[in-house]
Amino acid sequence: MKTTISILALLLAMIACNHQHQSRFTLHGQVEGIPSGTVYLQKFHNKAFFVIDSATIEGGAFRFATAIELPEIYGLSLDTAKGSFLLFLDEHPATVHLDSSRNYRNTTVEGSELHDLFVAYKSKRNVQIDSLIREHPASLVSAYALYRDYSYRLSPEEIRSNLALLDPSLRETHYVEVLEELAATLDLVNVGKTAPDFSMNDAAGKPVQFSDHLGKNQYLLLDFWASWCGPCRRENPHLVKAYQAYHDKGFDIFAVSLDKNRNSWLAAIEKDSLTWTHVSDLAHWESAPAKLYGVRGIPANFLINPEGVIVAKNLRGDELHKTLNDLLGEK
């Protein structure tokens, strides 16, 4: 087996959670329809995967035997540019039948009770997160689901109430630490609070101070989006329509992109005819303004009044137009 440990993986190991421990783990696998090649083992961190190990496929089979943090969430990929299969691993040896078709849709995992629970959770519709936590308070799946699937739509109070349901053994996991920080951040960017300031380079590479765009007797929509975000791109025509209808009456937009690729970002601005101010640090989910405003899902936006106070959040489509008409329609 070919093994390569990246510097990033070592850094992640240094900040590993106290409930975890390094374990020599064995993972056997088969890849359907691919007799040779490479399988990459990835660590999941802040909605992204980072390669920490690799294994050669021989006769359709591969094997990992390396020290990793357990229990934890990992990814398997045949091509890191085309996505990963998410799996939960615990201390028990696991066997993976990795389906090589798109999105690894028919992949199965044997030996990991943690992954079995994850599969059961994902197969259900309209799961109430508090019910899931009450049923499995000590499971990493519960902490992950709250972190990944619910945090972006919950209030600070709801996040804290769900965190209180988790077993103390999970309190120092990365997921809970992020959620505790998120709840505190959301308190600071709630409706009625002053919009935090920041500085970032615009599409021309020049630094822009956000506060310089506040006031001026206008309402400003701080919009978080990305070229790779389908819902964002579908929302953009509504933003264009609102901008055209209300810009002369005192409405402007300040857009922060969570892109990684500069060319993709600029191409989307042009294609969608987004004629307002754009900034980005091209840091994806590590975007500094996104963290400052507690943004865990996009599109997301904050409507800010001339005094710099947040008056509404996450206005979409007709709701945005109605709000702007109420505020600016008679001007």
C-alpha cells in the first residue's frame, strides 16, 4: 500500500477532539469495475475533504491500515476533483464495497455501527433533530447532523437547546465547538444588531472596507453566494430585478463570494449580470466574512438600514421585493 500523510493531516491531528484517540485502523475494500488505480482516504473538515492517505487498487481490492482519529467522519474518493463518499468509522474493522458510478450511490459499508446509524438517518425524511439527539445522545452522527444539516437554519437559542441534549462525551468534539461558537456569533448578527465591519479585496484585487458602503441614506443587502452554488445562481435573477427596481430609490448590494476559483467567480458575475460590488478571499467555507456573520449555508443575506443596523435576514425572491417595497416603494 502506498501511504502519504499530508502536513494538513498532521495539523488536523494536533487539534483532534479529546473524545477521540489515535487507533491503528484496518479498512478493506472492493471497487466495482476498476481493477487498478488509487483510492484516497480523506479527513472531513468544515464542509471540505483533505487527503490524508492513499491505497493502491490491485485486482479491484484495496486496504488501509493506518493510525487515524476514531470515531470520526472520513471520505473515500477515486478522484478528489469529482467528489467523495462520506463514511463514519469507529474502532471496528470495516469493509467497503465502493461503487465507482457517479456519487458512489450504491456503495455499502459493513462493520461500522456508526455508519449504519448515519445511513438510517439519511434514509428518513423530515427528521426532527431534537428527536434524533434524544434517541442517540452519545453518537457522533447526532452531533454531525446538528452541525452539518441543521445549524444554518436554527436560531442561537435552538442551537444551544439541542447542544444541551448531547451526551457530555461529545462536548469537546470539533462539531460541538463550532456550534457553540456559531451560536455566540449569531447573537451578534441578529436582527437589531449593528452589522460587523470587515475589509476584503474586490474583483479587481483592491481592498474594500464594508463600512464604507453603509449609510448614504440607503439600505444595503449583504449577500453571501458562490458560483458553484446552484440555489445562489437561481436566486441571482431576483437580486438583479430588485437592484434594477430599487437602486435609484436607495438600495444597494454588497456580495461576498465563497468561491475558491477566481476565474469561476468572475465568470459567474458576468454571466448573471451582477453589477454591484463583489469581494472574496477565495477561501471557500473558510471565508472570513462568512465566519464573522455565522454563515453556514448559502445563499444567505442580511438587509442593513442606513444606520448600519440589521433589519432582516435571508430574504428570498418575492419576500425581498415585498420588503424593499415596504421600505422604499414610496420614494
